[in-house]
Amino acid sequence: MAERRMPLGALRGLALGLTLSVVNLFGVFLTLLALGGLGEWTGTQFIGLFGLVEVATGAAFIIGPNIWHLPVSEARLARSPVEVQFAASTIFIPHWAGGVKGIAGFAFVCYAIGREGFGVATLGLPLIIVAVCAAAVGVSMVFARLGVARPDIDVYEIVVRRPTHPDYALPGISLGAAVVQLTLNIGTFPTVKILPPTAFYQPEFGPSPETLLWALAGGAALLGLGVAAWWGRLSWRAPAPQQEEAEEFARAG
């Protein structure tokens, strides 16, 4: 039986994703030090929290690009009679780069558990991940709905012009989506500055009951807000032009 090997491109993507997560960790750490340090948090505790956020946002980023792309779809299909839907057939096309982000985050979480310990509270970490992921998806849905309502304000395309070459238009971007991604990537900043380490360490790595309750309530509320924003435009299957445009976007990504 022939041995199956991972494609070289996939290996490069995995290595690049893991490297970017490590670079991002050091960047956030140095920025926090410049803003006054970690306070009561230790370096290991910060790494664990950063990893937790990376796992949650990495899971959200598997479908996040499809949500962020909806305003661009609206702009491209503006001349057609198609009404852009929040459709399962387009939203659940996976973008596995988010999975790499999650893998790196999981490694950081394991490191923190190894240093700080494992206990009953640690069993709450998957629930925190689900809550943060739900919140990220909910916020993305709200900003995407605003972008779909006003693509003339939200969507931009950058055209690269060279005198000796034809003009090249870069893929359209949503300003709202850019704001969401930036917010999710710096999520550890306010957490470290606002919450004490005891919110996530008991002393083993795991959320306190209060932290877990607030996280679940906040995640459910934001996801519910996102669903409400798209109410009337939720569907299983997108209109054919939107489906084709979404599949083209997925292939290009």
C-alpha cells in the first residue's frame, strides 16, 4: 500500500501558522510589558490565557472568513436581484488556517497546565473555549450584517497600478471585519489588565465559577444578538450566485 504523505504546501502552511502564533505571543507579551507589565499575572499564567484565546478564536476563524466576506458578496452582487443570506451552505465552508492557530494555542494551554497544575476547575476550560468562540462568531455576525446593510461604506478594494502592467485589484475587504479581527487578536490585553489571575487559576489552570458563568452568559448573549441581526435572512442554502461567489472565495483563500 502506498504511503500517504502530507502535501508540501500543507506542511509549509502549518509551519507558517505555528510560527505566526509564537511571534504573536511575543508581540503581545512585549506590548503588555511596555504598557506597565503583567501586574499580578506570571509569565506562565499569561501564556496559558493567551493559548486559551488562541484555541477559541482559532475555532471561530475556521468559519469566520465566510462571515466577514458577506459584505463583499453583497457589494459584488449588488446589481443582481439576489439578497445575500446567512446560509449554512456558505458559512460552513472551512478555512483550515484557523485550525493551525488553534493547534498553537492548545500547545500553550498544555504548557500552562503542566506548570500550574490540573484539577477540577481545568474541566471548565472547554466551556470557556466554547463561550469565547460563540462570542467571536456573534460579534462577527453583527458587524457583517451592518456591512451588508451599507456595503458602500464598509467594503473597499485596493487597485495596484503599475505603468507597464495592467491594473490589479486586490480582493475586497470589509472594514467591519478588520475591526473584529483586530479586536479578537488583542483580546488578552483587556483580560490581563481587568481580571486577576484567580479568574483563571485556582491555583490550577481553570476558570473560577464566576468567570465561567459570565463567559457562558456573554457568549450566548452575543451569539443570540448575531442571530437576531440576521433574522429573516437565515437559510440552509444560499442563492446560486452567492453560493458560486462564496466557493470562489474559498478556493482563492
